[in-house]
Amino acid sequence: MRLNVSTCYGMQIILFLARNKKVISSSDLSKSLQISQRYVIQIAGRLRDASLIETRTGVSGGYSLSKEPSTISVYDIVSLLEGEMCIPECVSKCSNDRLQSALSVIKECLDTHLKEVTFDKIADMDTTGRVSDLSSIVETHLDTVGKKEP
């Protein structure tokens, strides 16, 4: 899977707002994240339309999170800016049930992990660069998948 640059920028904007916990102007976001101000405004508009951030106008205006970082997941940003991951029609019509099952498990696993990695966890990354609790999230999901009937 390859993410678009706008998706990576959307995640950077959410993370920056989560860490700073205040209203940040588009020019400050642009400078801090090294993204053109025009692109920040474009991506922020999509994040606003999805009710992930809010916009304040005026001299001290800018952007802030409209939700707690613990309620915003990587999945929210990826699905908003990339669209939901879908298994191609050619595979769903395929006579190979094993292939269909394998791809379904992969999609479910990816969706689950992206939903469980929230921006409070990313903001609190430890000095090793690991997202807190990510290892246990992956292990828990793999245990759950392993217990399912084939």
C-alpha cells in the first residue's frame, strides 16, 4: 500500500495539533511542518469537513482539534484522504476461496490496527520511536485471528 502525500500531511497536521493543544494558524502549521500554506489549507478543509478539526477565524484564528486525540485514529485519516481499502472485484468473483479469505483477513487486520493507533498514542511515542501499546495491539489481534475458525 502506498499512501498519498496528502494523507501523510493530514496525519502530521493532526499530530501537531494534538501535541500543541491550542489554536494554530495555517502559516504556523506551514512553517512548522514545512508544507506550503496553500496545501495546509486544502488538507485542513477536508479534516474540518470530517469534523476532526475546527477552524477559528480572525486575528488569532487557525485550527484546533475538534475531538480528543484518543478518539482520532490513523484509520480515520487514511480512510478520509485515501478512501476505504477494498478488495478488487476480480478477486471477490474469483473461484479461489483461499485467496479471497486471505485478502479478507489482511484487510480486517490492517483496518483493526489502523483504528487502534490513535493520535494520543502517537503523540506519546517513547524515545525508541515506538508507539505505546502497539506491540500489544498487534499481538492481541493476531491471537484473535488465530482463534477464528478457518
